[in-house]
Amino acid sequence: MPNPTADERTTLENWLDFYRATLVVKCAGLTEQQLRTASAPPSSLTLLGLLQHLAEVERNWFRRVLAGEDAPPIHPRPSESHGHDGGFELAEDATSATARATWEAEVAAARKHCATKELADTGTFGGAEFSLRWIYTHMIAEYARHCGHADLLRERVDGATGL
């Protein structure tokens, strides 16, 4: 649980790390097939897809936007995705080990880039400026929303709740 009396930056970093850790817990102890199990028709959302997606989101906001890197998509979006960030769709050869390693590498890159920035420092996306403060807040919301999805997916897979 994040420190309730920390300064602003520490609070933002701690909440983001809390939700990152929550996602890992939601995926822990499951087989490859369980991680590929969709929630319920017509949704194709899976825990493995969430992990891949969040690696893509980490890459976008911390590497492309904040650091200005030319980092290609990890999971290119299919043309029928209607603007959703990549990663949700599972390739036949996708594995949890690969997805987890990719996600961990993106989190490590994010931490490295953030360490050299102030909360007011900005990056550009779509012609607009975004501060690190805004990016942290957005990422906390992104993870919180997807951890809610992960709760439901995990319950569907093996009945586990409140992990």
C-alpha cells in the first residue's frame, strides 16, 4: 500500500507501482491456457492480453511521449482494432514468459526515463504537451481500470477473488 503521507512524486510513483504489482498478482499461478482464457463472449479480453497491452502503454507514454524515443509498437494494431492500443490480441506463439519479460523491460525503461525528469517536464503526443505529472496520473488510471478487468478475468478463470 502506498505511503499515505509521502510527497507528490513519491505518491504518484507508489500508486503506479501498486497497480503494476496488482496486475502481476492477478496473473500469478495460472497456466498458459488460463492466461489465454477470455472473459465471456463476445469479449476476447484475456489476462495475457492485458499484460501485453500494458507493456504497449508503458512504451507509448514513457518512451515515445516522455523520452521522445522512436520505439516501434511491440504488438502492432490490427486494422480492425478501431483505434485501441495494441496488445489485446494474442498471437498463436504468445507466451506468458515473453509477455512478462517484455512488460518488465518496459517498466524498467519507464523508471529510467522518469528518474531524469521533473513532474513538470513534458513530452509531446499528437501535437500536445503532456507533463510527467499528467502521465503518471493517466497511467495510474489505466492500470486501475485494467486491474478491475483482471479481477473479473481471474474470477472467471479459477474463482479467485481479492488477490
